[in-house]
Amino acid sequence: MKPNTTSYITLKTSRLGNLILVANATHLIGLYFADCEHVPVAQRDWKLDPKHPILRQAREEISEYLAGARKTFSIPIHYAGTDFQNEIWRQIALIPFGETITYTDLAQRAGNPNAVRAAGTATGSNRLGIIIPCHRVVGKNNALGGYAGGLDRKTHLLHLESNPGSFPRKASSQIPRRDRPGPTAK
């Protein structure tokens, strides 16, 4: 007997654009910006269900976060990748609200300081944007680097975390001064 592989989806509108939320029966398994290239192609086993309890909770928590009223998420999540990817995503999830680290720091925290590029690739494979806050990972010299949602959104999220409840009008290729990591950043 084949296990139930149904995934449930819903759309959430936000000031960052439309988000696609994907859940299995018990966990959030995807959060994507609808207009980005990393959105998975709709699957036959996806079922539109905006009333699904996990999806409702995710919509509420994201709304609270974007309003500056939430700093952490309690929604149950599940991600599946290689051991290295899972460790990278776990380490990203540990970055506190309002702080940033570099890809070099991330590779070190994941126990493989020579795997900076692999850490960047794993970061780009994150299927739970915002919840696993990969926007908090930056390049050397505080350059924003890449972001699956686009650099404008990364800038907005970093600004939100340094100024809860407010959003900038224009994006920048550098982190706002308050968001810059301390002198130990590489």
C-alpha cells in the first residue's frame, strides 16, 4: 500500500507579493514567492485547501512576522535534503531575528569550514523561505548576495527585522547599517 503523499496548498497575499504555502498532513513543507523561479511545478497530488490547519497557522504567523509582531515561528516544519543540507538549514534556523551571518560563518557552524560554496548552494535550496530565514545569510563585506525571492525582498526582510513594522521603499545592495554583523563576521 502506497503511503498518502497528498500535499495541501494555499496562497497568501502579502506586502512582499503572493506566497505559495505547501503542507503535508502535519507539517509545513514549502513556502515560496509565487513569481520566482524556484517555485515547484504543481503536482497531481497537490490539493488546494486554505482551511488546512497547518496552512492557516502558517498564514497567521507570516502575517504577524511581516507586521513586526513576531520574531520566531512555531509552525511545525519538515525539510528533506542531504545530511549537509539539513545541517545548513538547521543552522540558518538558529540565526536570531535581526542578526546576519556570512556564508563562511554558516559553513563553519555546520562543521565544514571549507564548504562555503556548498553552504551557499544549500542555502539557495531552502524550500521554507522566511521560516528558515536564509535572508539572514550574507556575503563577505555584507554584500547581500543572492536570494530566491529576489534582492528587493531580502532587503525588505532585513529592514523589517532592524525596524519592526516598517518597510523600505527602495532596495539596496548592502545591508542597512543596523543589520551589519559585528567584527567577527568574515
